[in-house]
Amino acid sequence: MRTIGKWILILGAFGLVLQMLGYDGNDKEETKPKVVEKKAPSKTINEAGRAKAIARWNDPGYTKAYFPQKESFWILLKSPPPNADLYAELACRAVKEDYNISGFTITVWDFNNKKYGKARCY
């Protein structure tokens, strides 16, 4: 009986030493590769800002504006300048600063559907 008690005491001490060293017997779980799932940030559309931008360029008979698609903002002018690229860039700066919207292309047209200028607003 004394011999069995000694062995139990030795095994208990050995187990205590292993536990202090960080071995807990569950090494198989640690060898599995950990999968980290990354979520891409979803971009939301500022609908209130878009509505305010449309209202800014709506003056019946002289200007009209709308979003035909989420990637396009069209401004129709009664008498646009010959090269309206600078006008479109100015409009881009205005909507970014005043309404906090971007992520589309601004195109300037006349009322006869002739394109006069374009600027990317990103």
C-alpha cells in the first residue's frame, strides 16, 4: 500500500509541475488554424444630403438636378457654359462640403440633352 501511495503522490506532483509550465493536455485544439472573419465596411448613401443637393439645383425653367442612378448626378442648365467641366468640379466641391455626399459622377447637360461637362466626385 505504501508503494501505491508514493506513486500517486509522485504523479500528482508531476501533474502540478506540468500545469505550472502551461501544459494542460489540450494542445490539439491550439493546433487548429484560427479563422478570423473580416467584414468589409458597408457604404451607406446619405439620402438626406442627396435630396438637399437636388433641391439646391432645382429652379424651374433655369436648372434641374436629379440622380438617375446612384453613381450619377445630373445637373441640367438652361444656358450651360461651353466647357462645363469646371462647373461640375465646383458642384462637386459644394456637395462634398455642404451636404457630405460623394461617390458619383456629376454631369452637366442642357435642356436638349446635350452634354457640356463632367467631373468625378469621390
